[in-house]
Amino acid sequence: MARAIGLDMGLARLSALAPAGYALGLHIRFASAQIMVNTYDPRWIDIYTSWGYMLCDPLVSWGFGTEGLVRWSDLDHPDPHNVMEQAKAFGLLYGVAVSHVPVSSRTIGGFGRSDREFT
């Protein structure tokens, strides 16, 4: 129970830091996250999932190949389906991607803002 409370508190803190929403995949193994949380605009989530953008999302691709963090504006990664530009229509103008721990159990998150870059 204490773990669940700690997770809820952490997610609430992320919501405050990323007012335009976030997507967080915890302990991704075999292309599936043990825990997946997505607070982006539901209209964007519908488009993203119906077009299968996870397979070509530059943030996801970057996250599997890199450990660390990057501002979306600094990301130099292929985006053949223009996912990042499409996301802007849903308030995802600025953001940061985070990738952590070994690739065998990777955690990847994208955190968005509409007002300013992350500091």
C-alpha cells in the first residue's frame, strides 16, 4: 500500500511539472511497459494510438537508444510521420524526454508544457 501511495504522490508531482501532460512507461520489457501512465489530451491520445505513432515516435526511439534527458527542441531524431509537429496542436509545444536504467527494463517519459521550456 505504501508503494501505491508513493507512486500516486510522484505522479501528482509530475502533473504539476508537466501541465500539458505526460506519458510515462515504467520498466519497459519486450516492448511493453509494466506501468503506463498517459495524461496528454485525450484527443491526442486517440490520434496517437489509432495511427500507431509509438512505433515511429522520435521520443520513444530516442529513449530506447539513449539514457539521459533531452529537451524536445534539442532532439535531433528522425520524425518521418511529423509526430512532434502534430502534438503541438494539443498544447505540447515544449517538453523534455527522459530515459533511464538498462535497456532490458527501460523507463521512458515525455513531459509537456505549453507555456515555456523546462528548466
